[in-house]
Amino acid sequence: MMKAEPSRVRRYLQGLQDKITAALEAEDGAARFREDRWERPEGGGGATRVLEGGALFEKAAVAFSQVQGTTLPPAATARRPALAGQPWEAYGVSLVLHPANPHVPTCHANVRFLVAGRDGPTPVWWFGGGWDLTPYYGYAEDAVHWHRTAQAAVAPFGAGLHARFKAACDEYFFLRHRGESRGIGGLFFDDFDELGFEPSFALLQAVGDSFLDAYLPIVRRRRNAAFGERERTHQLRRRGRYVEFNLLQDRGTLFGLQSGGRTESILISLPPLVRWDYGAAPAPGTPEAQLLETFLKPRDWLAPSP
């Protein structure tokens, strides 16, 4: 008998979506989320919530999904080939926040649960998720706060988990075709079941519940910073890197598309405005150049002098 309890995971994730959207609406202060409920022909559905044109967020999307299928797509079986052809069910909350002010970082978070072969004699389940930060200008105090919050969230579950999840995040959110990091990382874990269901589920909740504590203090420090055309152009160019990663490398995007998911919801992570200028590079010695040359390089932000 399967010890995992998908119904509890579902209730937690729906509550997490409610909690995060309420907090982000309050923080924006000008715009509200609109909800789009949808059903998937093969089974399941979800609720996609999007806020656009706010005082703080140019676009914010927070989506809950519970989807199922008869055959796991390749993106989910690459590491577990024995599960190819198995029926599956996946639950998740995913969010991407694109602020209008270039001094406020873009942010992504995701927490998810997948069960394969649920009705068979030996069902397999695992958790995944994390959160990562994509700044356009480098502020060390923001990076330290972000990573301290990450460490505190997972510390109760094992001494080595933070270092492991941070390294996995640095590795995962790296644009191989550009040789660049997408941001400053955070936490990333996948195929996680090693603690057993209850502790693994508790870990998932700790990651999900700590997201607002990690992000909102940074937002409040930077949202009123002055900016002009130069900063805006830099932000839109860096958003281009965000798009490239999500379309070319992100396993969640690939899973959604390969499983016949709802395209509009899968692609809500994309920013509303972006630009690609051929051969564009920041001028030497500028804050924009320093972002690429030093700030986005993986490092230990918890060291005494990062």
C-alpha cells in the first residue's frame, strides 16, 4: 500500500497558491490577479492566476495544477527509465514574478509532487521544487538574505541538504549555450523521496512557506529605486536570457509540452516585454558589466565576506 497521501499534498498546494497570491496583491497595491480555471482532456486541471500592469509587477503568475496521464513523458523518465509507459499524476504550484523596476529581481519558485503507477502494486512518488533569483543589478545584501533564508528553510532536514540543493540550483539554472548563469540561484531539488513521505513532504512545505520571507524584503528595499532608459534596456535584454533558458532547457516546460499540457499555462513564465539586440554587451566598468563578470558567478553567499 502506498504510504504517500496525494490529497494532503493537493490541499497544501492550493492553500499555498492562495497565500502567495494574497501577499503579492497586497504588496503590489494597484492590480489584482485574475483566475483562469481549466480542465485537461486527459485528466485533471488547474487554476492559473495572472496579475498584469501593476504598480510593482509588470507581470506575476502563480499557477496550481493537478494533471494526470497514461504515459510519463520523456522529461520525467530520463532518470527513471523503468517508469516509461507508466500512468502518472502530478501536482504543483509554480510562479514567476517579473517586476517593472529593473532594481527588483525577477523570481521563480516551484513546488511539485509526482506519482507514477499509482494504482499498481509498487507506486513510485517523489517531490521537487525550489526557488531562484534573477537580479538585473547586483546587491550583495539581497543575495545574502536570499541564501540565508534558503539555508534556514532546509536546515532542519539534514546538515548537507542546503549545500547540495544550492549546488544543484547553480548547475541547473546555467545557460549552457551562453556560458552564463541565469541568476544567483537558491534551492533546487528533484526526484526527492529519500526521507520517506512525511519528512519529504515537510521539506516541500518548508521550501514553499519560506518563499515570501526570502523575496518580499528584497522587493521592499528596491521597488522605489530610480531608473531610466539605460536600466530598462538592460533589464529587457537580460529577460531575453530568461526566455532562452525556459524554452531551451527547463525540464518543467519540456514536461508540460511533452505531456500535452495547456500551452497558455505552461508559458506564463515568459515576461511581457523582452529584447534581443545583436551583439549587445554592457560597457566595461558599469554596473551592468559587473553583474555578468562577478555577481552572477556561483559563490558561497553565506561566507563571512561574499
